Amino acid sequence: MERVYGVANRKGGQGKSTTVSTLARLCAIQGARVLVVDLAQPGSTTTSFRDLWPEAEHEDFSRCLLAFRGLEAGHAPEPRAVREALTACGLPVVLTSYPSWGGGFVAILPHDDLLGEAAAYVPSDLLLAGLLAALAREIDLVLIDAPTDGGPLLANALAATGRVILPLVPEASALEGADATLRLLARARQGGLPISLGGILLTRCEPKSKRAAEIVRTLAQSGEVEGEPLHRKLLPFAVRQSEFYEQAGRYGVPVWERTDDAQHWSAYALLAEWVLRDAGLERLMTEPRLQARLDPTTRVLYSAALGMGRPEIEYRDYLAAHAPVSA
Ligand SMILES: Nc1ncnc2c1ncn2[C@@H]1O[C@H](COP(=O)(O)OP(=O)(O)OP(=O)(O)O)[C@@H](O)[C@H]1O
Ligand SMILES: [Mg+2]
């Protein structure tokens, strides 16, 4: 069972922040207590939650990290010290939730511009892992928006992450970003970290794009790359290119505030289900709710059929092909 998911790609602009914020909301709607850790410049994930931001004041997360300047390399912080430091800073910020979410919520360790510098002052890369361990009892699921650049912040993110979700825009240079990310994971494993690739999520997909079809074919024929069986890691659903995501980002609201049509976020509803099951939280999926519930006729973009005649299928047909196996 994994609990800490890193959404990572060494190449920018691949839909990391959109994935983290949409996935966090959908998991919370299903009743999960989700912690988002926004380590990625320029903090798009943090600002994407504007509609849920509470009145309460908080200190910068970087300031909280600086409280651990004396933490020796290779050491994790004491849980009690973590709780004191977080409480003193008013962190994590617990976002507004709704009764219909059945006890689920999103809390966030928000981005600020000094995070990278602050992490560089702390000799240990195990600080974030220690922070998350200290919060384990209050949180079901952690989603980290990992930085694209190397450095102590990325090292902390890798040391805290169990499973990686790799979002990928199917365009010419996408595979370079994927390769660089896979190399990074392989190096982390060589260094003793138990981190693995969970799935590759195609984002910003044009259903009929030839390029998308080529990339799917390349991934399907890749076999093992850097110790990961890539052909088995491509998620069967893909996120369509949709102007509503840009609008949602601009207004700091979820995509379903911009459109009623669930085909725009059906892949994220399926990703939420995948993550909750992978995290051992299938009990939360017995009754999909609100935006996490797809109608039988909602259209799903089917990765394997991208670039072909009919890359979109109805959810009921998707289910017939991919009924989740219960534990
Ligand atoms: N499915 C989509 N359809 C259309 N636009 C999208 C989609 N997903 C994300 N976008 C837009 O693409 C841009 C990049 O997405 P996002 O910020 O999520 O990527 P990122 O990987 O976090 O980028 P960065 O490297 O800047 O952190 C944003 O303007 C976002 O609104
Ligand atoms: Mg981002």
C-alpha cells in the first residue's frame, strides 16, 4: 500500500499542478483526508485552491522548514518537534470542505518563493518525510507537486514519495522529460529509496492527434526502461485538451465550475479511483459521489485508441474493458 504520491516530471508544463489540484479535490469529495505539498514553482497548485482558502492566517512553509536548520544529514525530525513547528506556523492550511464530502478535506503545505533556499539550509533530505510521518494519523493520502529542478527540495520530495504519477503532454519532446524523470527515479532507488513509478498519465490530449498515437505506440513497445516496465505503466485513460482547465486555473476554481460536461474531467475521476485503490482506500470508492461519479454515457478518452478512428468511448464500455478488480 502506498500513501505518498509524487506528481513529477523533469520537464515543465506537463499538467502536474492541474493533476495535483484536481485529484486532491476528487479524493476529498470521496471522503479522503488529503494533504497537498506544493513544492513547485510558481505555486500554481496553491493558487488553484483560491475558492477553498480559509480566513485563518499562517506563516510561510519555508519558515517552518528553517526551524529544522540543525537537523543532521540522514536524520529525520522528531514527531513532537514537527508538530510544534507546524502548529507555530499555522500549518498545514486546512481548506474549506463540505458536508457532502463525508469527512474528506484538502489540507496544504503551500508554496512560497523561499522554499528552495530554506531547504538548502537544512542538512537532511529526510525533513519532508519526517513531517509527513508525523501527520500520518490525521491524513489518508499525500500528493506532492514535485519541483522540476534538482536540489534539496527535490531530494526531500523523492525521499518522502512512495509512488510517482508522471503526467505527460503527448508532444514531440515529451519522451525526453519522461526519460529524465525515469533516470531520476532509478538513481533514487540506487540510493536506497523505495520509490516506484505508479502510472503515466497523458494530459492535454487531442483525441485525434497523430503525435499522441506515436507516443502511445512508443510507450507500449518500450518494455523495461530504467527498471520500470513502461508498457504496463501507461494509464488506460487520458486527460483531454480543454480550455476549461486554463479558465479554472485563472479563477482558482475546479474545472467543473467552468463546465457541466464530465468528459472534461472523466480521466481525473478515474485517476482518483486508481489512487484510492492503490493506497488501500477502496472503502472510499464504494459509492462514487458528485464529480467523482461518472454517468454510463460520459465519454472517456481511451489511451490505447488515441490517434485512431474512435478514441473516445462511453464510461460503461470503458468499465466493461477495465472493471477494477476488488481486493
Ligand atoms: N487538460 C488540459 N487542457 C488544456 N490545458 C491544460 C490542461 N491541463 C493543464 N492545462 C494548462 O496547461 C498549463 C500547464 O499546466 P500545469 O500548470 O498543470 O502544468 P505543470 O506541469 O504544473 O507546469 P509547471 O512546470 O509550470 O509547474 C496551465 O496553463 C494549465 O491551465
Ligand atoms: Mg506546476
